[in-house]
Amino acid sequence: MADAVHGALAQGWLRRRVLARTGYSAGMPQSAPANVGASATSAAGDRHGTAVDAVLREVDEGRSPQEAWLDIQGWLQHKVLAKARHSVGKPREPAGTVGMAAGRQSVDGQTAAIDAVLSELAETRPLQGAWLDVDLADSLVQLDVVKGDFAGDSDRRLQTVAAACMAELLGEAAQRHEVRWQLQPGGSHLLIAAIAQAQLRALTDAAARHGLRLRSVRPDFGRQWNLHSSALKPGTGVFAVACGREAVIACVSRGAIVEISSGGWLDKPAAANDEMSPGTRLMSGFGLDPLATAKLLDKRCDRLLASVGQDPALQSAYVLVAPPLSSEAVSSRWTVVNREARVQ
């Protein structure tokens, strides 16, 4: 795989953490002189199916690193030239079985959807030579945090720790994943991410077929953290990112992610109401059950806080980045940020 892809994997998440160290094993991505960039989001399918979204943006040429950093914070806005969306279905497999064939089928389905959205964008403007930045759905990424005294450790040592943690979580499957890490502020927590090599190869191949240059692949959680973690307050708090039926919940202390959890966040009430409010219609449009509530999110959040010895009542802020929700869907402790409000 191209060195630029490896480097972008490490660079592309949690870039707000200026003091953090990030691990990778290949070269850094090259500078981007092109004046057109394409951005795609690859999402895993659930029982309702989800989608691959793509946005074609006009990018200023010759930006400095500081300007690029400001752009990630949302200060510099790209001009959106075109958008496209194609759904991705979930492959069916016998109950209790998980195998390579199912994984391959899933990647093939995502690849077909990515090809479709890029072809659609190409009808509006040539893509040849443009950069492709991919935000990968968190359901396709294994995230973990390990605690230790890492401040004085070398990058090689931290890479070894990250690989060992993923080997414990994934077993033999860890050998088929790219593992990256980021040392959190304070040097006591290591944030780790693993992405399937098959997924990365599929993205690289799709970019090549359409004449694009794959510049970065990052978890959606990293993108949303860069955009919205400023909503957290000093001290300890919770930052959650929901996409489809999956949500990542992170416990944050003094700017460092100290624990993280991935899983479902919605549950369906027993009673149904035939009337749909505008909010529930929006939820339905994003593939979510319009009658679902986020009580499961609160339960998971409280369990995660308890695992690190934190009292839910003493948290300075609860921030949830999510699709449009009805006012009744989440508890009052959450500050909800609409992830669909604008295109970054």
C-alpha cells in the first residue's frame, strides 16, 4: 500500500491534540497542490442498509500547514461542487458464523457503492488527479485505550504495545489489520485504532480506478472529535459520536481520552405512535427507527464512567454528535450536535 496512505492513517485523527504523539510505520502523505479534492465516507451496512456519501469540494491551492489545521477546525470553508449517495446492504450469513467470505462480501459491497458515488461525481467535474479523503464509519474500526506510563517510551515501543493490545482483542484477525496509535496528553493513555487491510486495499484500488490519489483514511470518530471536542468543558466529561445504529463513547479527562467504547445506542419503546414529528421523520430518513430513544446510550455511558471510577453526576459536560434527533430521544444531560448540519 502506498506510503501516503499509511501516514495519513496516523495523521488524520484527533489532530486537535497538538501535544499528542502519533504512531505509524510509513512515510507521510505528500502535499496537495491539486485544486479539486474529493471526500468519501464509507459506512458499514446494518439491517436497514446504510450509505456511502461523497462530496466534491473546491480546495484552495498552496495552503500553509496552519491554514490546513484551521480548515479542520472549521474556519476555512470549502466550496461544495457536488454530492452523491449510494446505499450499502448488509450481507446475510448464517446465525453464529463469522468468516472471511462475509468480510469479503461486505468490502465488495462498499467498493461497489464507492465506485458508484465517484462515477456520479465524475459526471459533474473531472476527478483525475484529485485527492481522496476517506472518513471510515466507526463500525469498521476497532478502537481501544490502554493505560500506562508511556511518556518516556519510544515510538517503536508504543507501536509494540498497540499491536499487542489489538492482538488480545482480535486474536488471529489482528494480523489482517493496520494498527495505529496516538499518545494522549499527559502520557498515561494510548489511543489505538485498527482498520482491516482489505478495507484499505479496496479504497486504494477504488481511488486508482477513478484517477484519484488516496490521501487520508481516518475513523469518523476522529473527524468529529476534531470538529466538536471544543464543546467539552475543563475537567472530566463524555464525548460520544453516533452514526447509524453505532456509537462511540469516550471518557475524557483534561483533554485526554482515558476510555472508549463502541456499540449500539438506540432502543425502541414498547408502544408505537402513529404520528411522526419532524424530528422523527429526519431520524427515519437517516435509516434510524423514528420511535427509537437513546436510553441505551445513557446505560453504556454510566457503565463506562464506572469502569474508570468516575461519577456520572460530576461530569462537566456530555457531548453527543449524532444525526437529527427528536427532543424526546435523548436525556437532558446531553448537548447534542447535529452531524448533518453542514458539510465539512
